[in-house]
Amino acid sequence: MNERDLKEKAQILDDKGMRRALVRIAHEIIERNKGVENVALIGVRRRGVPLAQRLAKYISDIEGTTVPVGILDITLYRDDLTTLANQPQVHQTEVKFPVTGKKLVLVDDVLYTGRTVRAALDAIMDLGRPEVVQLAVLIDRGHREIPIRADYVGKNVPTSRKEVISVRLTEIDGEERVVILEGTE
Amino acid sequence: MRFLIKGGTIVDPVAETLTESDVLVANGLIVETGKELKDPEAAVIDATGRYVCPGLLDMHVHLREPGYEYKEDIQSGTRAAAMGGFTAVACMPNTNPVADNAAVISFIKQKARHAAVGVYPIGALTKGSQGKELTEMADLKAAGAVALSDDGQPVMDAGTMYRVMQYAAMLGLTVISHCEDLSLAAGGQMHEGAVSTMLGLKGIPAAAEEVMVARDILLAEATGCRLHLAHISTEGSVRLIREAKARGIKVTAEVTPHHFTLTDEAVQGFNTNAKVNPPLRRQADVEAVKEGLRDGTIDVIATDHAPHAYYEKDVEFQYAPNGLVGLETAVGLVFTRLVQPGILTVPQAVAKLSWHPRQVLGLPGGRLTPGAVADITVIDPNLSEVVDPAKLQSKSKNTPFARWKLTGLPVMTMVNGNIVMQERRLLV
Amino acid sequence: MFWQRKDLLGLRQLTPEEINLVLDTAVPMKEIIGRKIKKTPTLRGRSVVTLFYENSTRTRSSFELAAKFLSADTVGLSASGSSVAKGESLRDTGLTLTAMGVDVVVMRHPASGAAEYLARCIPAAVINAGDGTHEHPTQALLDMFTIREKKGSLAGLKVAIVGDILHSRVARSNIWGLTKMGAEVRVVGPATLLPPDIEQMGARVYTEVEAALEGVDVVNVLRIQLERQQQGLFPSLREYSRLFGINQKRLELTAPDALIMHPGPMNRGVEIDPQVAYGNRSVINEQVTNGVAVRMALLYLLTGGEHNAISH
């Protein structure tokens, strides 16, 4: 399904709403981990990456400490490779710090079936053995297919499977908002 | 049986004329030619808009029998010839055993009695075509060999070739030379040039053919032997033959339809059906052999019909044998590639397929004159067909011309006054 | 841009976009090779056969490691000790492997065109690991990956390939690939080891090594085989080394930061001086690492979904 074939149904968050949600998550990460010592953020390509970088900035604004940010490409860990029409392009995983013993916070834009997070967890385990892995998402839209839940959620949005959640970020999309899209038929 | 071929155009390859004329055939002979012939007892064959030609002879065919009947045999090969408009073929001696003795020649002659078209065996030059000892040429001639050749196995030793020619000249036999210097061609898979470089296939340089053409011309000059150069493929060979003829040396030459049609580009994609020896050459060589055909340097068009079983060609390129089947596409290629573009007139083309090969081999026939044996080929210059390998009469289907549309096809083959092919259907 | 081909048979057929896709995909693969745990589950349940009709320890192990790093199952078949030695045809060997459920066949074969032939016979993906003197596309891709990594881009570079061009599938694949990517390729070697009309592939031909090396950014040194001397193609290794050997002095003719490459295995002291082979401009060992990365990329791309069925 191509997003161009869909029409916008509703706006869930505007730029201010997104910022508030992320700042709250930054606070929650600090609180849950009793500071940010040994904490590192890992953004899942693509939209998890700018979100992780923003969280790192907010954490630094609040705590005055810089947390490392890594980039995870989960393509090679996807469970649907054999069913896709074409091989998705693989991009580089850039985790420059050792993950063993770290408190990792995985960051992604939307939590849906949970399969991406499953793949991301496998990818992380291949890099080393973190102390804990937590999950932060901007939107949780439900419909889990595997037993995974988020530790930090920007906004819970009940959706139908026909709908698509589109997170638009300045760095990638040139705008800052979250919308629900729906098929035109 | 009497036949009246009505309304056609008689081709005379010697006078180079086209004459609207009927032909009356009775008891295996041509009785009469002329306009508005009538014979109430004769079956009438309408040849309106068609060329009525003296029976075509392919002087370079591999019938594979004895020894390689899985590729072709005398029966299937002559059926292919009949389909291709040939009333006779001359078959090369590289059978198993080699036709280097009278017994093998006699065997072929005997088998050919029931064949669809006439068969003229060619005997070997040397025992086992090993290039060393001379064969019993007089015996071969007596048994019915019409010429001598070690086709496929060039006589590398110049001294042996010299003696072969001296001896053959004594007997008045034509020596047919397959010109290939094996030290230059060694291991070669295709023409040496840009395509062989790109495909990483070992090349056979044009010089491999030309040095032997030059050598054999000199030996023919020295011995006075009649030399016929088989399947000429290069610009240099054509030039050497043209010069030799100008100097009055008794040399004749043939070219195959694939060598005046295809270039080494046909090998791209490792097409084993385009693997042939001599190899398909450059465009400049194709143009040169066409010029040689046009100016008379090249006397004969012969197919080098070389059947191979499909599984022999269904292998990695370098393991595939050389050769392709040509009997059933020859006339179509001559008309499509030489006559239609104006390189040869119809009488010239027919001469290279009937009169000249008979002259080279010293055989009668080649003109539709009263009293001559009724070997007749009728060609429809406007009939088109798409080549379908599955429909070939040959046991083997190794043609590079699959799916080619050819225009100008034989529509009747009459051998000894019997129709063996009519309207693209075999009657034998 | 998605990979659409069933097979990788040569670089002649590939578009610059396809070459870039392979090279881009090899970048993240190289990161995996650098990990402590060199494994991703990507090709779990996929099977890769290495079918080698010629001995080649390095190419074969490179492919097998690439497959294993991506979790594919691998089986190695050699010409000796298999039905191949008993005269089985390549088509039948291919069909047998297909019947066993093989997804990818990596083949090295002494006959030019063998990979293309096998690819026509079987539905599995075929990777040409060297066919006769025709192509060795994965070697050329790893060479190009190495150059691109060091130089940033291939366009506008001058690359000299030195040695036995006539018998080199590596040279042919490099010429196709590099010229497509906008590099200038020069070939130099003894006149008897230069194939005719190679200019038509886009290469510039030299017989004097000094002229060929003038200002080049990359020198790719080919292995010279003693066998060619026995075939009468050049007089002696001594004279070869004197005329075409790459030594420190000759390197002064190249661009100052020129890379030295060799597809291996090397004849040290013959086609390449040990000082050059182990010098700071040599990237010969990196070529080996990059070879695994490029082969991982190809295995990934060729095992794509159902629709990867457009052959050649």
C-alpha cells in the first residue's frame, strides 16, 4: 500500500504535541533508570533515528549528561524477507559503543504488530549482551502479533487495521506531525 | 509416369537466362521444353510465378552413416535434402569407419539406392583421415567416389598434401581441402576478434584458414591437381583465390549459407548452434565472401550440413561439437540474402547450387535440356516460411536460424522423374 | 531500485545502478564481518551450494563464509569425488541440485559461458564464481568496492590492469564494471597475452608498462602463470618480471596515492615486488575482507522474494 493512495483522516499530534510527548518520555527514561548512567539510546531506522537523537538532546537538557545514540538497521532480521516481492535495501547499523552491560532504550516511531521490535531485539543481541533493553515509541496503535509492550509511549492511538499511522519528521519529511491515513475506497 | 510442369520460368545457369517455358517429363527424362506444351496423359504441375531449375546439388554434406546414425543417416539426410530442394548430395567421408576404402563407399552407394535423392560419396585423402598414408584412390574412384577430402581433419603436413595432389591428379580426381592450420587454430572455439575477447573464448584467427588456402593453391599449381576449397570464410581467402584464378590455377571454392549470412555476433550468449568450423567471421568477411560470390571467385554454395544430436549441443560452449544443419534452410537463405538484395541473379544463384558443383565433381546434369535426367527443383521466390527446428526432416535440429523468416523456397523436388517433395511436403 | 535478476553471471549485463546497489549493500555487510558475533539470521533456511569444477580455496571459502554469516546452509561440491567426475552433464548436475531444493548455486567452471548455461537450465539463482576466461564478476565487484571505499567514487579514476589479460576473467569483469562506472581502464601486458580488439570493451591498450602506469589511481596486478611460459606465450618469468613486474620504481609513475591490488594468489618477486605487495599503498588484504562483504550482499540480493525471476 502506498501512502499516496491514502487520504488523511485525522491529525493525532501537531509539532507541539510531539515535543511534549518526547520531553515526557525523556523524563520517564531518567526516572526509570535513576539517572542516565550507563544508558544508551538506539534508534531503529528510519524514523526511530531522529527520535532517538531528539530524546538524547532532551535528556542532555534535563540532566546535563550526553547519552550515546546508535543506529540500528533491522532489515537483515526481518521475518518477512521470503514473502516480500523485492529484497528491501539494507542500510548500515552504526552502534559505535559496546552494548554489553548497557541499559539500552530502543526508539521507534510506531509500535504495531511488534515484529520490528522483535527483529531489533535480535539485532541487538548479535551486537552483545545489554543489561536491560527498554522500548520507547512515539505512537502505540495496538494490534500486537507477538508479546511485546512498550516501556515509554508518547500517545496510545486505537486504530483499525485498515488505517495507517504516518509519523512525519522535519529531518525526513520536512514537516512535524502525526496523522491517520485511510484507504480511499 | 509423365509430368507437365506448366507456366513456370526455366532457369538456365549456363546461358544465364530465364525463359517462360513448360517442361514435359516422361520415364525419368526431360522430353521437351517450350511454350504451351500439351500432353493429355501427363499430370500437370502448375509452376506459374515459379522458377523451374535444374536439380540442385549440395556438394558438402555430412550424412553421418555409417557410424553416427544417432545424428543422421542416409535416409533422414536425403529426406532433409529433398525438403531443401536438392536432388543430390555429395557426402563427406568422416564417418566411422572413415570412407577411406572401397567397402565403405560401396556401402554408402548401396544404402543410397533407397534414398530420397542422389548420393555421391566423397572418399578420404589419407587412411583414417590421419594425414599420413594415401588412400587407394583408384579403388575409391572405381567404387564410386566422386572426389577426395579429409574434411574436418586438415592434412597438416605439406609434403603429404603434395603427394596426395600428385596422385589424385593422376586419377583426375578433385581434392577438396578443408583449410585450417591446426597450430594456429589449436583449441579455438570461434573467430578470433572482439567477440571472442568479450566472451573469453579461445579464438581461431583468420590466418589459420588463409595460410592453408595459400599453401594448397601453391601445391595445386605445383601438381596440376584440381583443387576445391571447402567452406571459405575470410576476406583473405577470397583474395587469395581471386588471385590464383587470375593466374589460371585450377582452383574452385565454395561458401556456406551461414558464412554469407551470419557473423561472430551470432555466438553471443554462448549459442552452441552458432559453433561451427570454420567459425562465423566478421561483417567484413561476410561482405568479402558475398563479393566473391558476385564476381565469380566463389563458384559453389554448399551447406556443410553437419547434424549433431541435441544433447551434444546442450552443453557448455567449449564442449559442443562444431557444425550446424543446413540442407533445409539453404535455398531460403540464398534467395533471402543473395538474390533479393541483388548480389546474385537467379541464374547465377542456381548455377552455384547446381551447375558449378557438378562441374567441380565432374558429374552430368545441371541444365534442363531434352534428353537429360529429370532432376528438377522448382522454387517459389515469393513463398515465405519461418524456420521451425522441430519441423526439420533432419534427425538433428542444430540450426542457428530458428525463427528466421525466409522468402524464396523450394516447392518441388523431382529426382529421376519422381516427385519427392511437393508444396513443402515430402512424398517419400 | 530493487534487484530484479535471477542470477549474477557477469558485469557486462549489469547497469551502473545495479552495480551501485550491490556495492551499497556490501557496506552494511562489512560492518557485520567486523562484529564479534558474525551472524545474522537473514538467510535462515536457505541453501547455497558451491559447485567448483576448478580448485580455488580462497574464492570458495569466501563464498562459504559469506553464506554462513547470513545463516544459510552451505554444501560444497567439487568436480573430483562427485558425479561430475563420472561424466554427468552440467545440466543434470544442476537439475539434481534443484531437486534437492537448492536456492543458490555458486559455480566455478573452466569453460567460458558455463554459468550462463547453468542459469538457463535451472530455476535456482546462479552466481558465477569464475567461468573459463570469461568473467569473474564477484572479484571485480570486490575490487570496485575496495576502490570506492578508498577513493570515494569510481568515476574519473584511472585504473591500470597489468599482466596476462588474455586469460584473465578478472580483467574482463573489471573492464566492464569500471568503464560502466566512469573509470578509465588501461590494460598492459606482453603482446602475446593481450586479446585482440579489447579496445572494443572500452579499455585502452598498452604494451609498455611505464606508459600504462603514468598517473593512474589504481594498479591491479594479475597473476602470471608459469604454464603460459610452457605454452610459448612469453619467454621467461625473468624477462616478464623485468618488462612488466610492478616494483617501487615503477610505482613512482602513478598518482602519489595510487592503490595496489592483486586478486591473489601472488607470485611474489615475479609480477609484484614483495615491497610493493606489503607496502602502505597495498590494499590486497582488504580486498579479501571486502570479498566476503560483496558476496554477502549478492547472496542477500539474489535470494529475494518470489518476484526475483527476471533472468539475465
